[in-house]
Amino acid sequence: MSDTIKTTALLAALTVLFILVGGMIGGEQGMLVALLLAGLMNFAAYWWSDRIVLRMYGAQEVTEAEAPEFVGVVRRLAQRARLPMPRVYIIPTETPNAFATGRNPEHAAVAATEGILRILTPDELEGVMAHELAHVRNRDILISTIAATLAGAVMVLARIAQFSAFFGGGRSSEEDEGGGGIVGLIVLAVLAPLAAMLVQMAISRSREYQADAAGAQISRKPRALADALEKLEQAAQAMPMDAHPSTAHLFIVNPLSGGSLLRLFSTHPPVEERVARLRAMRVA
């Protein structure tokens, strides 16, 4: 199964889950409302995905006059990768991280936190931004943002399902007096966020390896990217970012901290494995 087909199937499964939760909350009317909302979310995610995510993190667009070194790095790498110049943003937080978003290479944006600009060397910053531009060139950015939007919506619906269950919602007839409808809603409320995380994980993990490899080719500095990943992983553990779980897969390293359970469902492959692959690369 190709990556495109698998991604489409996963996104379709999320949409179906969204509709099922709507049906359990409000019957046929709930399913219709959920279908309409799913359509609106897909439309919004396609046209305004970059604005939604960037605004969520308070990102500020910068020009070459305002951030000459940062914007200059992005410009050189975009030219080397034969990509249109993306819009460049800085996120006002000290936790070092970065991501790319947008619906296609012509409408892409890259963002880095203030923290990443402070702790990385110029070569390491090149490696990170080349990784993000690789996501743009591989056209990962739209799918990743749609997944974030739908996963976030499913989590909201799961919470609505919980409230509906507590207040006796989801019963379509007197046959449900045994509480089956309520139990079903509670089960969905637990499984929906889990399903959302699994979909994000399936979409993101292989793409991070691909973006690492492509980014190393663009920057011609795989060791610098490996060094940057190690720094970012250590910083993320010491100073977790206030990030929404539904958008965690957009970042170059997982911005969330947590124990073994959270790491089990991480949207990113282990940094140790990514670093090992990069250190073994030979770039001409």
C-alpha cells in the first residue's frame, strides 16, 4: 500500500469515527451534523491550516531585515531545494523546536521558536530548517495539518460524549434502559483520543525518517542535523513546550514530555534511531 493510499485511508477512518461519535450522541441528526462539521473542518484545514496552527502558537512572521540570519538560512536552503521561498515565523517560547505547515510548497510556512535560535549553531540550524523544507518538498505538510485538525476535533467530540453519557445522552429508545448506550459513549470517549493518537503516529513516524534523509541531502550536513536533534530532545525533556497533543506530530521533535505510556504513543520515532541513521549517512 502506497503512502498516499494509507494516509487517505487513515484520514477517512478518522472522519468515520467523527461521524460515529456524532451518531451515538445525537442519532441520525448527530451523524448529519458531524458529517457537515467534518466537511467544514477539511475545507478549513486545506485553506487555512497554516494560519490555524501558527496562530495557535502565537507565531510572528519575520522579514530578512528583522531576522537576517534566520531568514537568510531559509532562503538559501529553499533555493538549493528548488522550492518557493516560504513565509518565515518565530514562535515566542524558549523551548527549542520547529515545524512547517501550509497546503502546498507555494503556500508554505516554516516556524522556529526563539529557543532554537538561541541554542543551535548556524550549521545545526541549517540542518533543522532543511528537515522542515524536506517536509514541504515531500508534501507532508497538508496531510499532517489535516490530521492535527481532525484529531483535535475527535478529542473534543470524545469529551462531549463523556458529558452526554453522564447526563443520560445517547439513548435512542427505552431498550437502552440497561445503560448500554451510556457504556458505549464512555467506551468511545476513551477510544476516540487513542485512535487519534494512533493515526498521528502512523502518519508521522516514517515521514520523519524521510525528512531527516532529505534534509541532510539539502543541507549536506547530516551530522549537524544529528547534533541538533540531540540538543532538541534534551531540551524538550528538561523544558516541555505548552503544545496541544493533536499538533505534536508537526514538530521536528516531540514537544511533550511524559512517562513510558506517552512515549509508547509518541508521534515521532526515537531520536536515538534518527541520529544513528544520520551519522551513518554519506553526502556527496
